Amino acid sequence: MEKVEIINNRPVKIWTDNVEETAMSQIRNLTTLPFLFHHLAIMPDVHAGMGMPIGGVLACKNVVIPNAVGVDIGCGMCAVKTSWRVADIPIDVLRKNIMRNIRKRIPLGMAHHNERQDERYMPQGHDIDKLHVVKLQYISAQRQVGTLGGGNHFIELQRDEDGYLWIMIHSGSRNLGKQVGDYYNRLATTLNERWCSVVSADLRLAFLPLRTQEFNDYWAEMQYCVDFALCNRRLMMERIQEVLADALPGIEFEPMINIAHNYAAWEQHYGENVIVHRKGATLAREGVTGIIPGSQGTASYIVEGLGNPESFNSCSHGAGRLMSRTAAINTLSLDDEVKRLDDRGIVHAIRSKRDLEEAAGAYKDIEQVIAFEADLVKVKTRLLPVAVIKG
């Protein structure tokens, strides 16, 4: 259940009992925005971001804020249940056939495909000539589609409580989304300075007003990036399914679940049409199926939204960072984190201190995060990791 704080005379509804100070400072900044609508909603995985904290849900009247969406526009999750049970997969097949071939088929980290991917894998129904940044980046984006990216992006093979194998992917719009996000944040910053905006540039929350060409341009390019991120996940999922089909005879796949957690959308709340920014937050409208992943080596959840209006129909997008990447490298024990995964029989790739950036110890307890949002979602399926590939 949420707790309510009044900050700068604005309600802030928070679904956790612990918000670190940098994120809290960003929350205070958000409450000063003159176009903030009704209240601010903060999810249990909250941690500091750029301008707006990750795990924040910001509803605005007639403006869009590029930094309240972020640079990985459309980043999100997808998951597929298979017909094979994990217990029936020999460990050699898992390690040498499946995991090795997934790594061969899908570029990881900063890597892109050597060749441009076919047009059919790209978003359809957009007028590229009207998308300034996308048009400039299009050829490069054809080599990015179907690639994982770095940071906290991952491919994970999992098992549900009945033992069935699942595939889960976390990825976004790659460099295309960053180029779009950076371009329009710079543009908004320049325009806000020209307008002598009351929103200080120090907050990094420059905005684009409704009914301006700049708003329309950003909105169109943002939508393209959301679609591109879905195409990216879909192509990776297709190629993972091909690897599994080669290794596991007769395997069948259920329809893919997909949900984004970095975007802005027009929605109706409290009787008004507003622009809802979800930055590291997931739609949890009543009946909507969502995905809340844990950290490396912990459980992930398939959930169903309860449609809680107090959260603007939202929930967390994951466990949320407990410490920065630098702090994780400097403070976590490599031996302890490797042992944590080895003891659970999880196939992983933690080999060096740098890999501790994405170790389980760097993240909040996913079980506690799920408990904090029991009024936002109900759990449909609990998934445990079998094998992990990190970007």
C-alpha cells in the first residue's frame, strides 16, 4: 500500500518505505513542476535517474518531458512459455547447444549485426521522411534490431512452478532511442531557455508544449522508438526460439507477452486527458498482463494489473537498483556473488569484478518489491532463473 507525503504542497504517493536521497531530491524537483497533474506516483523499485527517478510515474497537463521518458525509449520486457520441462533438458545441451548458439545469433553489449537486417523486421506504418532523427539513424538501426544491448539488459531462460521452460528478454531501442532522446532533450532545453521557463535547467526536466511542432516531432519519433524496441525484442525472441527448436525436438511456444516501461502516453485519469510518463514503470491497468523481473539469480514475475487509480494504473518495472554500478564493483564480493548463483545451479557469466555491476547484491529484494505493490498487481506466475546472458 502507498504512503502519502506532501512535498511543495503536492501529494506524492510512494509504494516503498525506503527512497535513497538522490531519488528523493529528484522527487522534490518533480513536485515543483507547474504542469504536474493531481499527484506524483513512485513505485517500489525507485532509484535515481537522469532528471526523473527510475520507477516514477508523472502525469502532466499538455507537455511532454523527454527526460521523463529517458533515452532507452520503449525499453521493456517480453516472455514466452515453452512446452518443454527444464528437468528434461540435459545440462550439456543447455550449455553447449542452447546458450552457445544464442550468443552466436544475438549480438550482446555494444555489438551490432555485421549486416543490415531485412526491412520486415523494422517498424511498419511510419512516415520515415517526417522523422528527423530516425531517418538519419535508419540504416544504423537496421544493424541494431535484434541485438541485446548492455547495462541491465538480459536474456534469461527460466522455469515456472510446474517446471516448464520460459524465455525472458529485457531490452529497448538501442542507440536509436538514445539519439532521439538526447536530440529532443537538447532541443527542449534550448527552447526552455529561450522562453525563460520557470522550470530551472538544473532540474534536467525541459519540456515541449502541446500544439507545437517540436512536441509533434518528438511524439512521432518516440512512438517509432517504442515500436522499434518491440521489433528488437521480437526478433531476438524469434532467433532464440529457432535455437531451442534445433536443440529440443517438438518444442512449442505460447504467444509472446510484451510490455514497455519507458514511454509517454495520452491517458484519462481523474476525469481528464493527461500525458503519463512512465520511466522504469509498467502499465498495470486492470486485466493487463505485465512482467516484473528480478535481479540476476532471483525470481521474476508474470503479473496481472489491478487498475489502481492511485498509481495511474502502474506498477514497478523490476527490482530496482540498491546501489550504483560503481558502488557494486567496489563493495560486493565476487566470490560471494558467484557462489550465490553456483549454489542454485544457474548458468551465468559472472567472471570479473566488472560483472558485479549487475550482480543480485546490487539490486533490491524482488520479493519485498512485489509485496509492496500487492494493491497494484496480482501474481500469475513465479519464474526462477535457469541460465542468464547479460549484455
